[in-house]
Amino acid sequence: MCQVEEEYHGPLQREELPSVSKQCMKCKEAGAAVVIRAGDAYCRGCFKEYFIHKFRAMLGKNRLIFPGEKVLLAVSGGPSSCSMLSQVQEGLSQNAHKKLRFLPGIVYIDEGGAVGQSVEDRRRTVDQLQAVFRATGFPFLVVPLEQVLDLPSSVVLSAPGAPEWKAGAYKAAVDHFLLSDGSSGVTAQQQQETPPLEVQEAHTHSLQRLLGSARTLTAREELLNTLRQHLLVHTARSAGYSKVMLGDSCTRLAVKLLSSISLGRGAQLAHDTGFSDSRYGDIILVRPMRDYSAKEIAYYNRMFSVPSVFTAGLETKTADKSSIQRLTESFVTKLQADFPSTVSTIYRTSEKLQSCKSLASAGGDRCLLCVCALDTAAENASAFSATLISEQLSQTQSPEQSRPAPEAPPPASQCCSAVGGEACGNRGGGCCSSAEASEPPPLRSLLCYSCQLTIKDLSSEEVLPHYILSEAQRRLRRSQLREEIRDFLLEDEADEG
Ligand SMILES: [Zn+2]
Ligand SMILES: [Zn+2]
């Protein structure tokens, strides 16, 4: 397990292509067909076995997906999510004791409108994907991203989680499932044909105006990711699914981990990159492909003819430095080529992360966009308060430079930013005094640090979808009301006791 040694030998072994002379490290009989890492040479059969085992092991280790549970597979058409789809098929076709026992369905979010594809191109892509989906026999949904404009506000609220989180619940569910002979029900799902999608041109225009209002590609990508996730969660909820499987590979997650840090999403890292993501409460997002590198997936898909469909994204054909996400991706790709073991080290870090307990247990409001616990009220030593201080400093750049630096401001939720438009009663107390001219727009007070940065890059907040704006109104009205009646409220009883 010496990583230094691995790095030193890396370049040597990269030149060593699999050949007939090299043997499979597993069965020591057949010739190697694929070399995943230096020293890991597999024959075709053993590679397949290893790949399939890894998927089952990931699900088995985490014990989150219950037998008979409806699981929605989010398939983008890319190699990784298509590989995930084929693994689920594989798992369902296994003999009894190894068989996966959940009920899969597929969802494809058609983002063609967001990236300016023509109606014909979108239709062609959807046709190709539908052929792939039909072949699986699973029910599937094709949802145009435009539908995000019609979502209800409930999507940005965290619903109470399912009661099945207790220890031992998984085993009980399996036993119950086996007793009730549930195994016969797994394949009984009917595949329904969804009617071909009709997208109104006006909706596509609104979506494009929304994404176009982002002044940077970084913000545009963040916004698109957020909208996509909202639509996925809503689709799962309305179709009765309780888990959503995402196809993020280990390479993808390494990129996400590093770019999330750069984007100020440190507090949300565990949610953004972990195996399971419970921020939405009743709908859990899971990432069963997180142990596979992009390279492994590419090999597997090619050797076992797993179909995938190319779909253009925002980043397609953009330069390395066009966005933080794109730059991180090119960095990780180059890192992978020169130092193969470091990428998995980055990714392993994500396994050890836990969400900020102090934030999660606070039970307060969640970010209006990413639905994570608000990190803006954390403590004074956060990147958020550092930014606030430096903003204040740059504003107070005046001849009287000798002034001492202002104190760290109180958490945003206690200050004027929480009150819609109204100046807070704290005017003399230093909080609002320096920020009179540039009082932050009220909507920003409802966002985590990172989402505030994204919204700051929009030319207007008015272009945000109705479900976000109306929920913002509701929260601002509520906190304003709370502020108004604050003097009449009883003190926290915990303090008195
Ligand atoms: Zn072998
Ligand atoms: Zn957020």
C-alpha cells in the first residue's frame, strides 16, 4: 500500500500495455485483457466479476436500500449512469441469494433547452435513450428541464424522513421481504410508455433567460445543478420513489469535492459527495458508482457493450479556465494521468467527511437553493464572516484609514439582513451603520454562503423560478413577523430553568 512507490512506478507501468504474455492476477490462467491500475491486470471474465461485485458490495455495505423499495435511477446518458443502469439490470437477473431486491425506475432529465439544442436534436437524443430504457424493461420517465419552472415550493423544503432509519430496521425488512415471498414482485413492474414530451417554446425561453442571467459559467453551472436536483427530487416524490440513484463516479466526485471547496461549500461537502445525501428528508440521494473510476467504467462499457448516449452540457467545448468546475476537472484529469493514486486519495477523503453536526442539529432554516443547513450563522471564524469583514473594510476605505477593523458582524440571521427591506433596530449597534448604502438584498439572507455567491452573479433575482421566489417571500414575511412580535415572546425557557 505504499503510495509513494506507486507514484514512482506509475509512468513505467503506463507504457506496459496488456498483452497475451501478461496474466490475469485473479485466476492466474487467462491472459490479461485490462489493466486498471499498475499491477491490477484482469482477464475479461474476472474483470466482469470484479466490477459486478463492487456494485453489490457498495449497496450491501451501506444497507440503505430496502427490499421492495422503489428506487429511481437518474440516467443522463453518460457512461457512468448508463453503467449504473446495466449494473442494476445485472443485479436483478442474478440468482436468488445474490439478487438485488428493489424496484427500479429510470428518469432522464432532458437539458437540451438549457444548452440551446434544437427541438430536432433533443428529440433525436430522447429517441436514442428511450430505446436503451425500453430494452431494460424498467418503467422510465423523460422529463424536460423546462418543467422545473412549474415546481411547487415544497421542493425546497426538507420533508420529515422515513421512520426506517433505526438500527436493525434493514435486517427486519429483509426478513419480512423473504417471508412474504416478495422476490416474485420485483420484476412485476409494468413498463409504461410515457407520451412524447411536449415543451412549450415560451418555457424554453424562460429557462434560457434564467440561465443566461448568470454572468459567469461557474454560477450558471451551479444554478443548473440546483435546478436539476430539484426536478429529480420532485419527480421522485410525485412518482412514489424514496431513493434516487446518481451515477457519480469516483473521478467525478474528486472533481466535485475540490470544486465544492473552491465554491465555498465546505459545510455541505458531506452531502454533496457522500454515499448518501439526506438533505431532502423523505427522498435520499445515493451514489453507488462512487467506487469506480471513469477509466474502469469506460473499459467495462466497451468490453460488455453497455450503450451510452452523448448529450451536450454547459461545459461542452469550453476552455479549461472558463469556470471553476471546468478548471478543477482539467486539473483532476491531468493529475489522474500523471499520478493515478492521488485521485482516489482525494475521493477517499470524501468518505470520511461528516456534515457539520452543530449546523444540522440547530434545526433552523435551510438554504433556499441547495436545501442544506445554513452555514452563515455558524461562527465568527468562517469564510462567510471573513468575506463580510473584507467587504466592510473595502467599503470603509476612506482617508481615516487608522480606524480599527470592525468587529466580526453578528450572524446574518440576527441582523438586518433577515428582515425584508426594513432597517433593523440595531442601527446604532454597529451592524447596519456601515452598510447603509449596500444593504444585502433580502433574498440572500435565506441562502448558504456558496449559494449567495451564485446569486450574486445573476444579473437579476427576478428571473428565478416562481417556486423559489414565492418560498422566499413566505420565509421573509415570517421572519419579519417574528421580528415584530419579538418583544411579546417569552424568553427561552431553557435559560430560566
Ligand atoms: Zn482471470
Ligand atoms: Zn445553498
